[in-house]
Amino acid sequence: MTVSTDYTAQEIIVVAGAKVLENNKIVFVGTGLPMVATLLAIHTHAPGLIPVFEAGAVGPPLKHGLPTSVGDSKTFTGASYLKGLNSAFELTQRGFADFGFIGGAEVDMYGNLNSTMMGDYPEGYLKPKVRLPGSGGASDMAASCDRTILIVPHDKKKFNEKLSYMTSPGHLDGSPDARYKAGMQGKGPYRLITTKGIFDFEEKTKRMRLISIFPGETVESIQAATGFELLIADNVTQFAAPTAEEVRMIREEVDPLGIFVKRAAK
């Protein structure tokens, strides 16, 4: 296949996120790039993927295009079932969501996410340096979905040993059974996708581990952009650049209006 020569950082995140999703599984979808990646997966290798949205839609075909939010009417059109918000989360708490797909502004080595505030907590909570959008349903998704997929832009200021605020729980402090002891049934973060590569979380320590590198990056460049020491997999792979067809689908079929995937400047 022809490799794209003008893909953007957001587009490679979308392609990587789509490839993590599996056919005939249930994914609880967050707002933004998780929506784009989910729709791309449905258009390509996972036509049987079942999306669930926070406002209560289960299994919409999304034939009318990309939703702009988890409550967009497009998420309800043709849905297999309309459950309402409480029942949508009941689905995850009963253990039926294979994936939760969310984003955040800050992440630590155990996959805990912050999407609430930047600043000193608790003193700075009422007057933070930056007020972020907040949890929405992300905290519940991170607690209850079987596996969580995370998206965070890769920047040293966003990859910290200590979060300003923990919005969505990952592997907590990495100690054995930490999530179980806190009452969470989901297994926690499964993959983290950034603008530089893909990470998993090492089984014993639950620490972030680099497993795949995006074009133009190296282990050294990724470590230099991270505020803590990364684990490096023994068999780190080079992630292939998006194909021209994948980029075309994102731009022309999945997000033609550029709602979430911004176009490169001409």
C-alpha cells in the first residue's frame, strides 16, 4: 500500500487507536479522537465493533457521520438500544464493556489520567493554572471497562511522576491488586497512544512501557519528552506510517469537516 507523506500527528494517533480495537467487541467511546478512531475501525477491520456512548446509545451504525459529542443525535440514530446515561454505565459495571476509550491532558507512569486541572492541589483547586474539561464519564469508564485505551499528546509537561489531579484511575500506585482493593473491576490501562508512540503497562510493576515507535522518533527522543523513566520493551517495533488510503478515509469519510482531526496548514 502507498504510504502517506502528509499525515498529521492526530491522524497517526487515530490510525494507531483504530488498530487496537477488535472486531465484535464493545467499546465505551469518549469524546474527540476516540470517536474518530472508533469510526475508522468500523470502516476498516472491525465492522462488528459495538460502540456505546455516555448518553445511552448502544450499537449505532453511525451511517450519518461522526458525532460531535457523546450526546449527539447521530449516536442514537439506528442504535440497537437506547438505555439512558445510568443504564449505559450499568452496562460497564456489569462487565460488558471490553474497552473504554478516553483522552486526557496529563498522565503518570501508572496510566492515571488528569483531565480536571493544572496547578497545586488542593490549594489551587478553586484557582487553578488551567481549568480542564473534567471527567464526564471518563472516571467511571476507567474504573469499570475491562481494558482502557488512553490518548495523551506527548510532552514532558504532560508526562509527570505526580499528577496535578487524578481524574481517571489507572493502575493507581502500581502495587499488587491496587485496583481490586479500591473496588474497581476493570483491568485498567491497556494501551496508551501518544504523538510519539504506543505504550503498554508492564504486567508486574504496572509501569508504562514503550512498545512501538512512530516514524521520526527514537527511544531516546521519546524518553527525553517524558518526565519519568520509561520501561522499554525488549522487542520495540517501528509503527508503520499511515497509508494514503487510511488518511483519505479519515479526511473524506470519517471526519470530513475536521471536527476533531485538524488539517495540516497548507
